[in-house]
Amino acid sequence: MINMDPGTITIIIIVLFFVFLAMGMPVFGALGISSVVGIYLLLGPRGLGAVPGVIYDRLNSFTLVAVPLFILMGEIIFVTDIGSDLFTAASLWLNRLTGGLAMASVVSAAIFGALCGVSIAGAATIGSFAIPEMLKRGYSKSMATGPVTAAGALSLLIPPSLAFILYGEVADESVGKLFIGGIIPGITLAFMMIIYIGIVCKMNPKLAPKLTDVVTWKMRLRSLGRVWPSLVLIFLVLGGIYFGVCTPTEAAAVGCVGSFLINLHRKTLNWTVLRGIFMKTMLTSGMILFIFTSALLFGYVLTLLETPQQLIMLLEKAELSEWMTLTFAIGVVILMGMFMDIVSVILISTPLLLPIILNLGYNSLWYGIIVGITCEMAVITPPIGLNLYIIKGVSPDYISIGDIIVSALPFVFVELACLIIFIMFPELCLWLPGKMG
Amino acid sequence: MRKTLRAINLSVDTITRLAEILSEVGLAFLMIMVFREVVWRYVFKNPSIFSVELSEYLLVFITFMSAAWVLSEDRHVNMTVLVDRLPKKIRLYLDIVTSILVMVFCSVLIWKGCITVIMAYVGGYHSSSLVNFPLWISYSIIPLGTLILLLQYIIRIGNNIKMLIDLRKT
């Protein structure tokens, strides 16, 4: 039996994890193998007997069932043309405003976010027709791509959100409360983006030429006709959670059945489409759940090693002020978000950083929402910003990935401003979940 | 020799596809079961005892049964910023090294997982709920799914070696 103190083992496994990651090992493998090494060094070969049990017990969670179900709901919605209907309706209602189409892409992405939980779906759906439409109307490259790239990520913050389910599960926080808590920050962020677009387009009219087509109130009202089923679905899913009628998992199943009904009504389903929906859902869910599985093991090892306590002691010894500690923690999350996908960021950073935050006297619901806002930045900052590549995929070829990175950059600052608001005024995001039934 | 290799390759891929199709079916069941439960509870005021527990088992099932397929589609998330800058040959070597390391993790899961299953079977463990589900069945999902993942990793290493040989030829 090797005798090593927990501090050394912690450093070894964290270094191993990053080395493996840099070598291109899948995240689940890097987490798994460094956990196994950690357990072996701490408890010897006998300790490894606990590995399957730890995974089994923690994966066995009804809350987690919401992950595949919400992904399924998103995929079912994806095959309807709800995305384009939302954008058309929003652009008819906003057509008088300068930069109206860009604003419409934000609004439709936000509403789409309330129907699905992953950031890429929103960006891909809204982007694929909003971007060509804006370019056709003479919008500049940056105004045509930037807003959609950033607003597509709103689905991470606006419930249902996969980020919140995963956070809730690791942090032992109510997913329902996180969902409801994400509503106000999500809407605030959408409004801040719209205001930013308005100001920039007013200052530089070349970015977004004014639309000249005549839009009547009749057209506007008619556009709502195709949108209302999705609004009802949003109300059912979120209302059910808010009023305490059902758990997020049950709401997800209701959402799936509801979106199937919309599909049936629009006659967009056939066997091939159905198989595609289930296959894509399984790909995404399998990938996320498997990372989750080994992240659970990693979290278990860190608890065994008492890593969070050691970190807290270290920070106390450094005598950092409350603000410094908070900035440090959020800085780490932002930095990780630049290099990793958000699923890994949430699952790896939470067990390490949450104890520090709780030790400062903050609440884990608030921190979860802060992490959610931080993830908004993570998906649009290079080198690993999933939304950037998604938008590149749905844009015309002459728009380069560099153009998209630059066009999304101002929105990183809008999000940073939003983050600071909710850090300064925690009541803003804690108020609504406090009123839940 | 070449024929046997191709046969092994094909059979592992078939098992992987089969496991994936089973997990898709599991997903459909999951949706129907949770929805059914909502209706039964709120409309008929008659909640069932098995729904929550069975959906948890199904979740474990779809997670582990789809893992090998996600690998064969190369969709397990990894960080490629650094690796992408390396020459192809080194990239292939690195992939073999990391694959072997992940296989070590898989082996631990399979080996210890099998012990857990045997213990649950011999000891006659059942879930502590009213369903009284025999636990060796649900425990066996982890070693089984991981075994398919391990087999798929062997195929992956084989493919990498083949690509390395092809690279040498050219």
C-alpha cells in the first residue's frame, strides 16, 4: 500500500486529467481514468470495488431522466418549422425598428430557447433562415451573424435548460427552482442584447438598412396563428413546474408528447424523420450522460480526498477578500468555458468551486444561475465556442469563422454586464423561484 | 487472417448497433412511461409504484447501451485544439495511447461491475421499494455496456493501426 497524503494525490489526478485532455482523450475517459488512479493511490486496489456502485447509485436519479427527455423534445421541435414561424412573426412585429430583423432573431431564439434545452439547436434553427434573410436585406456581416450566435445560447438560461439539470444534480439543488430562476436573467439578457442592437444600429445605419415593406396589422396577427401552439406548450411545461403540478422530468415528458402532437397536426412526421429524431437524441444524450457518469466518479474521488475543504483552507490562508474569491471562482469558470464544452465545465467546476461559494455565505441556487449566465459566454468565445461553429455551418461560405468570432465579441461584453448585474443584485434572480408553488 | 479480422469488426459493429437500437427503444419507453404516470396521477389520481423506479433503470440502460455507438460515431466530446496541430502520424499514435488508457478504465468498470453483479445475484439483493426488483439485473447493465464500449475501442485501435500502415506505404 502506497502512503501518499491526499493533497499530493489531488494534484496528481488534476494534472493527469488535464494532460489526458490535452492528448485528445474523450472527457469521460480523462475523468474516469484519473479518478481510478486517485482511488487506487488513496485506498489501494480494494477501493476500486466501489467504482460501479458509485456510478450506479448516482446515475439512478429520476431528475436526470429529464436530460434525455428534454433533448428529445428539442429534436422533435427541430423538425417542425416552428423556428421559421417564430422568426417571421417576430420580424413582422419588429419591422419598424432600426435593426428590427436582428432583434427578431434574438426574440425568436429566446422563445425557441423556451422549447428546447441545448444552445446549438436554437442557433442552428433560427440562424439557418435568419442569416440569409438579413444578408438579403443588406445587413452587414456582423449584424447578420452576431446576434443569432449569442441569442442561440439563451436556451441555456431560459428553461428548460440542460445546464441547470446537470448543475442541480451535482449541486443537489432543485432543478425546478433553477429553471424558474433562469427566466428573469434570460429575459433580461435578451432585452440587453436588443437594446445593444438598437443603439449600434442607430449609431451606424449602414449595419442594418431600414425595411421598406408595408406590414399591416392583419399580417402581424395572422403570423401569431402559426405560433400559438408553441406558446401553449411553453406555458404547459413551465407552468407545470412553476405551480408545482409536476416535476421537471414529468414536464419534459409532457413537452415531448405535446411537440409530437404539433408535428402530427402539421404532418411533418414519417418513419425516417422519427428514426432520425430518436437517433440524434440518443447521440446527444449518450454523450452527455456518459460524461456525467464519470464526472460523478470524479466528484466522489474529490470528496474522498477532501479537496474542496483544502481549497477553502488555501483561500482562507491567502486572506483573499470576499470579492476576490468570488471573482476568482467565476474567473475559473469563464476560463474553463473558453477551452471546454459547457457540460464538462459545469460537471468539473461545480464540485470544486461550489463549497467555496457556500463557505462565503452565498446560496447554491444563485450560484447555479450565475454559472448559467457564464455558460452563455462560454459557447461564443473561441477557441471552443460551439455556437460559433454552428453559425459558421449555417452561414454562406464567404463569411469566415473569424468574421463570426468578431461579430459575437460585443455580445460577450453584453453578457458580462448582465453577469455583473446579477452578481450585484442576487434578489433579481432569487425572487421568482421564491414565489413558486 | 484478414477474413477473421473483418468478421470480428463486423460482429462488434453489429452488437454496437443493436445496443443502440435497444437504447432508442428504451428512450421511447421512458417518454411513454413518464407521460403515462403524469396522466394516471393527475387525471385518475392513481399513481403507480413502479414508474419512477423503472425509469431510473431505463436511464442507466440507455446511458451505457449507447456509449459504444457514440464512440463509433466519434461523438464523445474531446478537446482537439492542441491535437489538431500535430502531424497525422503522431495524432494516430496518440489516439492509440489514449484509447488503451480509456480501456483500463473500462476494464475496472467491467471487472468490479461483474463482482457487484455476482454478489447481488448470490446474495439475492432486491431493491428496497415495493417493486422488489432483483438488483443483479440492473447492476449488470454497467459491465455489459462497458464491455461493448471496450470492444469498440479495440476496433478503433485496429483502424488506427491500419491507417498507420497505409501512411507508411505512401
